[in-house]
Amino acid sequence: MDTGDRLLTPGEVAALFRVDPKTVTRWAAAGRIGSIRTPGGHRRFRESEVRALLEGEGVLDDLDDGANRSPNSGPAQSGNHGPTNAGLH
């Protein structure tokens, strides 16, 4: 890990993507965005990875070709789910 890379909370990531923090946590649990765990068990996200995803770059490109994605659509949507997946399945 780059020691200069700032770690963001789910709330900070959520604000950048304009989604609820629980959505960010679901994305991490589903492997759509990388996260690390603090010793206390909280998720943190590398700012460089989050910025790359916001710019349409990064690991998730192989899951979604990025066509017609708005900046607020979040990481690699699949199926007919919206960016927040609304927590309903």
C-alpha cells in the first residue's frame, strides 16, 4: 500500500458517489470496490481507488464496459439494479 494514500470512511465514499453509506458497504461486500478492515473491524477505502472509479478507471472496468455510465452511477452495476440496489431483492 502506498503510505501516502489516504483512507476514506464509507460515509466519505458515499458522499463522492452520492449514495447511502450502506450502499458503499454492500458494494465492498460484493467485491465491487476494494476495502480494508481496521483493527476494530471498520471498512476503509483507498482514496486513489475511489478516485479512479469515479473517473471510470480501475479494477471494476472488467465487470462493466463503462458505456453510458453517469458519474453518479457507482461502481460496476449489473442486472436491472440501480446504483443503490435499494436493498430489495
